[in-house]
Amino acid sequence: MAVCTMREALNQALSEEMERDERVFLMGEEVAEYQGAYKVSSGLLQKFGPKRVVDTPISESGFAGLGVGAAMMGLRPVVEFMTWSFSMVAYDQIVNNAGAIRYMSGGQYSIPIVFRGSSGAGLQVGATHSHTPENWYANVPALTVITPGFPDDAKGLLKSAIRSNNPVCFIENEKLYGFKDEVPDGEWIVPIGQARIRREGNDVTLIANSASTHVALGAAGKLAANGISAEVIDLRTIKPLDLPTILASVAKTNRVVIVEENKPFAGWGAQVAYEIQHRSFDHLDAPIERVTGLDVPQPYARVLEQAVMPSEERVIAAAEKSLA
Amino acid sequence: MATAGAKKTRSKEKPGKSPAVLPILTATERVDLLRKMVLIRRFEQKAAQAFMQAKIKGFCHLYIGQEAVAVGSISTLHEGDAVITAYRDHGHALARGMSARECMAELFGKITGCSRGKGGSMHFFSKEKHFHGGHGIVGGQTPLAAGIAFAQKYNQSGAVTVCYLGDGAVNQGAFHEALNLAALWKLPVIYVIENNEYAMGTSQHRSSAGDPLVKRADGYDMAGITAHGADVDDVREKMWDAVQLARTESLPSLVEIKTYRYRGHSMSDPGHYRSKDEIENRKKEADPLALYRERLYKEKALTEKQYEEIERQCVAEAEDSVAFAESSPEPEVNTVFEDIFAPEDQMPEFRPPIGS
């Protein structure tokens, strides 16, 4: 067990899977000679050569679609978007091709592809570079959506994603690349579709993912000082959703606050809230609260952006409202 | 088209790698090309009939008039080469050797269809025949083709990819991104523009700046080749050059083939954008079936009696495909949840039924 950053954990996963399977290759803007815009692919070109670590032109639609075509032929591409905000340019390829070819062909093709890259707001890069698109892709039936919040999950889930025979959107968060934590050495697999309870509690359940889990944990610490015991669930995988873990927690605490960085309308939290009230109505003692990114394009100025982001203060207020 | 000609000769400037010559077909093989074209036409006529009877629903884009393009170009390929196209895909599927039965059954939405009734007219697939779709979004298949060729090169399989697109697709960004990637990475792919003069109802001069469209190869330093789409021999000859360039030198090409569709863009096209005279004149002047049939007569490769027999067989095959489609079962409703995810995946079997 060694302590390493999120970017190092992702790098280990890529390196180990490329070592294990020659069909795995990494492709994207600045992944090779530049060593990765966020250094996730650092050293991979030197280790695996230009056939398997491929710099692309700034051409998201082209190289995302190229990846899908290669996956149809049995290769296992890992396609990096410098940020998921740029994946909008490739939306047709991800939704209509990666997301539908298996089904449209009556099951003839598997599409073993991973789209991955950074996402998220909070670093003052403005509206075009700050998207958290997990809800957009979770709306596509055949796509798996993974959003790790810790280095050990990042490594174990990326290895699972690469081994999956289905198209996976692996959505990292830019704010977390430097976050350090313990990561098991060597073969370490985290199954897709399982949430993780990051903090146990009895009074209220905070359901979060990715960077929002850190906001929820911060809030849980402060709530504890006020005598409120909050349980924090990190979904890790948005789709498929781990309902058993969620519902077991709701049965225990009877109160729920959902913390999500994506925008409120049809954000993933809306679906989670629906599932809870539909399946565990009798367990709820209060309306489900949601703390989301606010419904505005992401602003630049720090004071404005901070107002838009989910914050510990907003989570605490929501938890207290739920308990009132 | 000087530009195209100049580019085409590029491979021939390298004597060490000059491609093998186009094989001369036997009379039987030539008659078989005609047979394939006739089958496509009779299949499409039956499909039109079934559509009018509301047995085929959704969109139905017919290939009538363009038969020589698919048949001529695919005749230059090996069995293991890849073919991918857009939504007007019936002709390419039949030319690739998919059965009329599985194609018609797909149009009828039956479980016996080539995509188990889940794709429909625009989304035919046969992995076995290396026919990788049938794609509904204009230009969306062009990056896929680059990826298929990328895999062929990655695996050193020696195979090549042919990607068909319409003249409307040349204005999509994905097409230009695909051309750039194919040229940059020297991928063994041939992009074939089937220029039938109309992007749906918008003629080429109202939709595309720059003529001929093959000039778009120049910007990417790709070979540009043109062919006469009513002449199956010309299509074969020009495609052969492109295929050899891909196979022997791993270089992509852009081939523009002038053709003409006799029917509407789809079955629901009222055809206000062109005159009946225009269509009739084109049928008279350059019908690919008639042109080739007359040539084979002249060369004594075919007799009228033999041709009648071909017609009879192709009509019978098309009729048989309709009978097969009609008598095939509908998909069981529970198959709607099949084919979404790879079953051999390591995913937990329990996927919560969201929204239920």
C-alpha cells in the first residue's frame, strides 16, 4: 500500500492494463510527447511506443469515432478527452455509434472502449471548460458512467473499465488529480456498479460522487461537531446505479441529501431522488434535498463561481433542513 | 478532372511498389456482376412495393440507379476487407454477399433480419461478411471507417476498408476530420463519394462549394480518383487503383463516383426539386444495367435468353425474400432488453432496472 496522487493511480492503471493486453492503446490530444495535459499519461510513450500511445490532432469527433471503429474490430481503445467539456464535439460518435452499434446490429459487435478525461468546475475556466457531463451520458442506455473520487477507486475502476466489453465514460475531476491517498499495490480491481460508504452515520445520508464526495465529507465532519451523524455514500459509478447500498442507508437514516456538481435539471440526483421515493417512500421522514451546481452557465469570477458550486455550507444547511 | 488524374498517378511513380494489374474477368464473372446489379434493382422494387403496402415502416432509401457503384467497387475487394456505408445501404449489403432474405426480413422488422429487427433499413450489419453498417447520421460513419482501417493496420492484417458516403456528407465536419486522420496516419481506407447530385433535395451546386468534390482530397494530400458510376467496368478499374494503394502502400484515397438515383431520397420524397424529364433522360442515357447488358451482348458474353433467365432468377429471389420476411416471426417482446450490453462482461449481473 503506497500513497499516491489520483493522476499517478490512473497512470498505474493505464500502464498495467497496456502491459497486460496488447489490444489496449491510448489515444488523445497531447497524451504522448507532451506527456498528457494533466500528466496522467506521463511516461507511457517511453514505455509503450508511438503505436500504442497516439497523439491526435484537435479533432474530437474524428478520433472518438476512430476509436469506436477500432473497438468494433476488437481493439480496446482508451480515448482521452483533454476535458469532457470537449466531448460535446464528439457527442454524435459517443451516443449514436459507441452507444448504439451493439444494439442496432442485434448484438453482433461489442464496443470495448473507454472514453476518459478531466471534468468539473471550480478552477475559474469559464462556461465552456467546466462541464460535469455524467448526467448527459447516463441518459444513453448502453453507456456505463464512472466518476471516481479517490485514487484507489480511480485505479481499480479504470482497470475494470478497460476490461469491460462495453463502452464506458470514465469521468475524472480536474480538482482531484493532485489528491493523495493510499492505493493498493499491483492488481487492484474495483467492480463497476458498486457504491462505497466513505463515512458511516445514523441521522442523514449524504449521497455524492467524484469531487462532491469531498464536499460531503467536509460537511459531515462539521455536522458531527454539531452532534449530527451523517453517512456519506460515494456512488463511484453513476450508471449502473447501486440502489441496494443507497436504499439500505435510507432505511437506516430516513433522511437524504444529494450532492452533485452537475446542473439541477435532470441531474443524476433527480433520478436517485425518484428511485428512493419510489422504492423507499415509507422510510423517508423528510423530503429529499438536493445540493447541485446552480442553473447558470459557469461564471469566471471566483466569488461568482464559488456561489454556483456545491459547498459544505449548502450541504450543512440542506442536512439541517432535512432534520428540522 | 486534372487534379484527380495527377494525384491518381502518384502510386505509379514508385515502380518498386507498382500495383498488380486489374484482373481480367471471365465472361461468367462479368455476367455475375450484371446478375448482382439486377438482383439489387429487383430487391429494391420489391422493397418499394412492400413499403407502399405499409409492410415496411420508417425510412426506406432505395439504391435504384446506383447499382454499378456498389457492385463494381466491392468486386475489387477480398473477402476479409471491410465495407461500411451510410443509410442507403441495401445495395452495398447485397453486393457484399448478404442474403436477400436477411435484408428483406430486417426491413420487415423480423427477428430473422440481419440486425434482428433492431436496426431497420438504415442499419444493416453483418460482422461475418465484414459489413460494418448501415449508419444513419450523415458522415457519422466516416471516422468509424478510419478506426476500422486503424485496427487493420495495428493488427497488420493486410485488409483494407471501403467507406461509402453521399455527396451531402462531404460538408460534415466528421468527414474532414476522418480524411485528415486517414492521411496523417496513412490508413488503408478508401472513401467513396457516391455523388448522386442531390443531398436529400438540395442539389450539389446549392450545397457544396468547390467542384469536383474529389478536390477535397487535395487539402489532405490524399489520392483523388474519379469514376463514371453508370459503368461498372470503369468503377472497377478506378477502385482497383485505390484498393491497391491502400493494400500495398497503406495509403488512403478519396474516390468520387458520379451516379444518379432514380427514386426519391426516401420513399416519402415528393420530388419537387427535380423534373420528371431529368429523371427519364438519365435513365435513358446512362442506366447501369442497360449499359452493361448491351456491352455484354456486343461482346457475346451474354445472350438475350441468358439475360431473361437472370431476370427470372433475380425476381424469384426478391419475391422469395419477401415471402421469407412475411412468414418470419416478429421479435419476442422480451428481446427488447437483449443486445444492450456485452453478456461476457465482468459487470455485476444485477443492473437495477432504472425507472421501473
